[in-house]
Amino acid sequence: MRKRLKEKLTKLPLEERNRVYSSFDIIGDIAIIKHNNVQNAKIIANQILTTHKNVKTVFTPVTRITGDFRVRKLKLLAGENKTSTTHRESGCIFSVDVEKCYYSPRLSYEHSRIAELANPHEVVVNMFAGIGCFSIALAKKQSQTKVYSIDMNPVAFEYMQKNIKLNGVFGRVFPILGDSREIVEGQLQGVADRVLMPLPEKALEYLTVALTALKKSGGWIHYYDFQHAIGREDPIEKTKLKITKKLDSLRIKYEFANSRIMRPTGPNWYQTVIDIRIMELPSKF
């Protein structure tokens, strides 16, 4: 469909047509396109509505994704003026407000990957759950797991509650509204076999909190990061170095298992993920 869209945009220079492949996401019946030229963005938006019959609304971001809630302001380019939609992904259904909550369809593989890694009967703490994508995908794949799903955005929390019901995982995913540091320290110390940290901006700051959520026998931490790398620099190795300094200072026994670059997020910027196996925690930790 994107190739067909590109072929239709004959009014635009070839370079801009080539950018169409990576310049927009479709979430349910809403498309979000990133483009510096407003006039050209409107041309692309109207063509998206024509080419993608399921799309009813096209927005462009007017701010970057920022803040603890990971949200951005959007400007309507074409179609219906609405920000709520329902998106289907790998057997899951996610209701979301694309302006008031964070959701990226580009993370769908990662949602499935983590769900495949989990084992039956695990207890999982998702420290930055958003609308519940990781938590719900995991609970649907591993029906005997228990997932504590934490987020501090009250709008995202409402959608998380809705999505838990939509996906039939009520009683397996437990939504909790609040700051994950306070929640873990107050309620969830030493309960988890696995901890998810899908908020790169806060991962290093909250790594010690993630450790306290694990059982004393250890477990897994999935650590997400944004990393700048130029030339021959390896964003994976730069992320590992950051983690190593922190864990070594705490005298934690650990090993790095899987790691990968998930996606580029800008010029010389990358999103990475490291799966960390914690062997055991110190007795006084």
C-alpha cells in the first residue's frame, strides 16, 4: 500500500516521495505523518485517505514526544477530527488516544518477542506500562502469568483498564496507577521473575528499583534505551557500558543475554534493548 501511495504522489519531488515509506504510522483508522513542509504534508494526507480506505484521520506532530507521559501535540491535516481509535496487533486489541497516550505500532515485534520469552507461572512487573501493550501481549501468550502493570498517566491508565477487558486478561494483568518507584518500594519488592522497563528516558534512573522488584534468587530485566552513536560506535555496546557501570557499582551478579537495535529514532540515534539475566541479589540489597 505504501508503494502504491508513493506512485500516486506525482506532484512531489522524487526525494520526498521516497521519504513516504518511513514518514507515517497507521494506528487503527488514524495516520500520523512526520513532514516539515506543511503544504506537502497535506497533499500526502489527502492521498493517504484515498489510498488507505480504512484511514479516517491524518495528523502531523507539532511537538516531540516528551515528558513522563510520553505524549505530543498533533495537528489535523485531513479527515475526521478525532484522536481515539482501536488498533489490532498480533491477536490483541488496543484502544488508545494517540494524543493523550503513548503508542507506537513499530514496537509490535518487541511486544511479541517479550511475550515469547516469558515462562508459565511467572510474576512480571511492567514499570512503564502505558496502555498495557507489553502486559496484555504477555498475558495472552502465557495464560498462567501474573503481570503488575504500572503507569502514572491517568489517561493511559484508563485505556489500560479498558484494554485488559477487551483482551480477556482481567485477573491476570493488574493495572496500577502511580509512579513505579513508589509502587515497587511500597507493594512489589521481591515479587518478580521478570521486570519490563520500556521507558528509555527513565531506565537508568529506575534500574535499582527494578532490581528490588526481583526475587532474591534473581530473574530478568528488559532494559530499553535511546543511544547516540556516530561513525564506528556501537549503540548496543554503549548501552551495555552504561548498565555495567551501574550494576557493578551495586555488586550485582549478571549477564547480558539478547540485545538488539530496535529502530533508528533520528540522525545517529537508536533505540536499543538489552535482556539482562540477574543471577542473584546480594543479601543486604
